[in-house]
Amino acid sequence: MNKKAKEYIDKLQLKVHPEGGYFSEVYRSEELIKVNHLSERYNSSRSFSTSIYYMLEGNQFSSFHRLKSDELWHFYDGTALTIIVINEKGLLDKIRLGNDLNKRETFQTVIKKNSWFAAELIDKNSFALIGCTVSPGFDFDDFELGNRNDLVKEFPQYEEVIVKFTR
């Protein structure tokens, strides 16, 4: 394991994430949005906002998953990563999150609600430390891990990338 990645895991108390990689919640708003003030897609009240540290290291990848809320990804340290997004219209996009603007990387990006998305490191000998902010706040009830067979059935044109980024 990369020495600096190990330091981040220890100092930020990162733990294994179900989609792959490591995470630690940093912030959860104490204020709530009542369920009757939220879109019908939510089944209970939500924090105004939440944020986590998230890290991929080496050959780890973030499996295809989707959320009921928009998620803002912020790049902090390490190598750039590629985020693969299949949006609600079924269009695939690749976003480079990193700190080299000359390579068309961006420091921040938004993953729109209900989009399937996955991520991998560009340099497999490194790591990427990022932050994720969700609003309304994240709740595991709003998290859906992609099923390989279901995704391939829905998006057969992307079978190769779906197989690569599902477990």
C-alpha cells in the first residue's frame, strides 16, 4: 500500500466502503429537512447536507452505484481519477477529477441524482483522496449498488464498462 495513503487511512480514520475504497463521514448537518418538504423519492427526513472523505488506492475502484441526491466530488490529493457516469438519459460520460487543468482535469464535479457512476485511479501505483458532499444529506436508504446483470440488460451498449466496474 502507498505510504501516504496508509497515513490518510490512519489519521482520517477511514474504513472500508461497500462500493470499494475507504471513507469517513466528516460532517452531517444537525438541521433536518422534513420528509413532507422533500421530493417523493425520499421516504424520511434528511440532513441539510453531509460530507465524507473518500479514498481509492492501487487497483481499487468505486463500483457502479447511484444516489437519490446530487453528489459533489472534490479532489484533495494523490493521482487523478476517472469517474464513469451513465446519466438518467442513458448517456455515458467520463470525468477526470484531479489537479492538472492542462490534462482537462477538474477539482470538482457534480454527479446528478439517479445517475449510475463508478470511478478508478488513472495511476494504479498511487491513491486519490477526495471529498464527497451530498445535499439533501446522504442516507444509506438512498444508496443503490449496481447489479451487473440488471445494468447490462438496461445498458447493453456499455456491457464492457459495466462488467469492469461491478462486483
